[in-house]
Amino acid sequence: MPRLDRLPEASRKAVLGLPVKVNDTAPFVRPARPLAACRVALVTTAGLHRRADRPFTPGEQGYRVIPSSTPAADIVQSHTSIGFDRTAILRDLNVTFPIERLRELAGDRVIGGLAPNHYSFMGALRDVATLEGESGPDVARRLRDDGAEVALLTPT
Amino acid sequence: MLARVIEAHGIATTSISLVREHTEKLRPPRALFVPFPFGHALGRPNDPELQHRVLTAALDLLAAPAGPVLADLPEDAEPGDETPAPVQASAVPTAGGVTGDAVAETKDVLRAHARWLADNDGRTIFGLSGIPVDRFPEVVDTLQRFAAGGDGNVSGRPADVPLPAFIRWAADDLKSLYWESCLLARPNVTGTDVARWFWGETAAGQVLRRVRDRLDASDDPAWKAAAFGVAR
């Protein structure tokens, strides 16, 4: 799921009511190196950030930086919604932000390593113009400067 | 959309998708549709094997010669992985009224929460309001007074945070403390049952209902927005 036919009616309507841009093609680049040599960054739209950071406000299109060295205990989520079950992330951060799983993959040399920083945006955005025109490109440039070769995007 | 922006800057992306219908339209460069509920992008909490299968399937898409690529995780959700109907305060009756002392109750919850921290390497979602956890009985007292017309001010509130945002984040923090203490006491409890317990049986839930009512009675859109957030 949420296969939409398995969602409660109210949730299905809320999801289908979100504006979605229709694209015919996609930008596409092949990773320059084998995955086992690539540095991977996480980019999440789950409203996560360090506890010391200012929480996201609903609809905010900015981002927060989560350095790779951040302990899981310092990561919080300011996106709360009845649209998703919070008990999952309370029990295990990796269900949305798989930082420990990526560390394991780096240890097993499946990926080259973790990029120095990960990035987080707020979820459930209706207006994404600033994200598309400013904060998104800003994060893309930062990822490049960080030496990230692959970005894994996770929703909530 | 974000994946497309990042890819356009020369970084290969792979995305986990929870809504296939949206992903089909948006066409990110590479996406793995997973059959899990919202809040469960990697499958299930504390199931590293499943999380690794999801990760591997998402990373495997990087080998595709051309795109966009939309693949499906080659396994289905299990029964019990359904997204439950949303539960907010207004949907939960308070059987016979809840008359407990919210401040005393919060002190008990803090004792349980200390054990949650000890059992979880210090992991907690608490910490949006900037007020330390040991001051939350005082925060609850302030919220009670706010609901009855008080100013809602707590010493130590960050100077640049407006009152309605502060109240929203303090309410979120209070809910986090109760949610996590409930998970400690009932490890297999569902999110729906935690919400029903909080809004239906705890004194703190009743305080937040009254806080919501005061915020919602305001004409100020920022207060109304905070009311919406507090009561769910």
C-alpha cells in the first residue's frame, strides 16, 4: 500500500487530492562508478531533523542538513499527521531513514560509503514551487559538493 | 519531483514510492513502489532483513541502462500491514469522562519514559519545543491554564518562536512522551490503539482537547492551524 484500494476512504481522498505534476520524460544519469564505489546520501521528505534544529512548519519548503555522524538519538520528526502511523518511526528510525542499514551496506562493501551529509524536507507539501526552483537545486549542489554520487529518496 | 531536480544536477537518484499512482505521473528517474502503509517506507520497524530487501531492490535500479524506471518490490505486504483509518481526537469518545490530574499523570509518564530511553539507546522523537523533558509537568500545567484563558508562556520558550507554534510543538512533545511510554508498556500496540488510549483515557489528552478548542476559537489563522495540529 498503500495500494489505494486498501486505504480508508478519507485517506484515499486526501492522497488523490494532492496536486501531482505530470511528466513525459525524466532526467537520467548513470552513476559514474559501480555502486560498490559510490557514496550514497539519503534525502527524505519525512520532516526529520536534528533535535537542535528549528522544527519544520507545515508547508515549509526549506530543508535541514543531517550530518552522517548524527546519532540516531538526536534525530526527531516535526511532521506529524493522522495520515501515517507514527509508532513505526518511534520504534525504529530506519523504517523511514535507513541510516543504520546503509552503514551495514557500506561495511559489506555493497556501497562505497555514506556521503558526509543527508538532507531532509517537510512532507505533504502542496506548493512545491520554491522547492523546485530554490531549495531543491540548493540541496542538489550541496550533494555534489559533498561528493555524493547516489541519492536515495525516502518518503513518510 | 525532488529526485528529478537532483538527477538534473548529475547525481543518480533512486526513490522509494508509497503511492504508485502519483509516481506514474511524476516520473522520477528511478522508483521502487513498495506495498507498505505510510510511515513504513522500508517495510516494518525492527525488521532489518525486510529493510535490506527494500534497500537492495531500490539500489538495484541504478543498474538500469535507461529510464525512467518504475519497479515493484517483489513481495506483498502481510495482513496487518494495512493503513488503519485515521484517528483524531474528535473521533474518540471519552467514556464516562476523564477526571485525572494531568500534571501528576505526566510525572508518571516521565518515569516510564526514562525506561523507554534506557531501553532504546536514548532514541526519542521528543524535542521540538526546546523545553527539557523534566519540565513537562510544568508545561502541562501551563497548557491547562492556557486552555482556561492563560497566556501560555513558559520560561525558556525560544524567543523567535511564536506562541501558537510553541504550543503546537509542546503538544507534539507531550504526545511523543505518552506515545513512547505506551509502546514501552504495550510493545505490540497499534498506532490506532495508542491514539484511542491517549484521546479517550488520559488526562493529558483532555487538556490538549481544551487547548485545541481555545486555539480554534481564535480568528488568527496561525492559531487555527495550531489547533488543527494539536488535536490529532
